[in-house]
Amino acid sequence: MESPPFKGGVGEVKLTPLIPLYKGDKLKNMTIPLIAFLYLYLLFVFIWSVFSLIALYHMMKYGQINFTTFITTFAYIAGAIIILSFSYEYLSRIDWNVGLTILQGGAGLFGVDKF
């Protein structure tokens, strides 16, 4: 025996699944803009910069002032500058207006529906 649809005050409520449950359903294109990944990367760099500044401040304030501390601090800053410059050189060549298509219109969840 089938249960009747729920009738609220305004009209019927139809529940539709978020993931297609049978072969007849088609998934639409799912496109993520590449700029979203750039924003995530910039958020990571910002958080990393804050923690780096805190670490450098503690090293200068509470560490011993000697040649080893100076060399360690210089190596850390130089390495960070080199990594950030390579990152900038690579990321500046990317067209950030392009989208990344994850699901194609004719493809199912785990591959092509029809052969």
C-alpha cells in the first residue's frame, strides 16, 4: 500500500533525491571556477604568513641572540621568499576566468551511462 503525498497548508510537497537513483536521470554540468582555488590558496598564504610572523617575533624576543639564530631566521625568510616568488611566477600564467567541469551532462555518477 502506497502512502499518500504529504499535503501541507499550501500544496503538496515532493521530495526529490539529490543524487539520481536510476539510469534515466542525467546529471547536469558541475563547473567550479578556478578563481575559487586561487582564493583558497591566498587564504592559506595569509594564515601561513600570520603564523610565520608570530614565530619570527617569538624567535627574536625570546631566543638567544647569536649567529645561529640569525642564520636560521635568514634561511627561513629567504626560503619563504623563494617559494612565494616561484608560486607567483606559476600562478600569474593561469587564466583564472576558466571553469573546471567536474561532471559532464551525459555522464553518470560513476562513468558513462550508455555505451
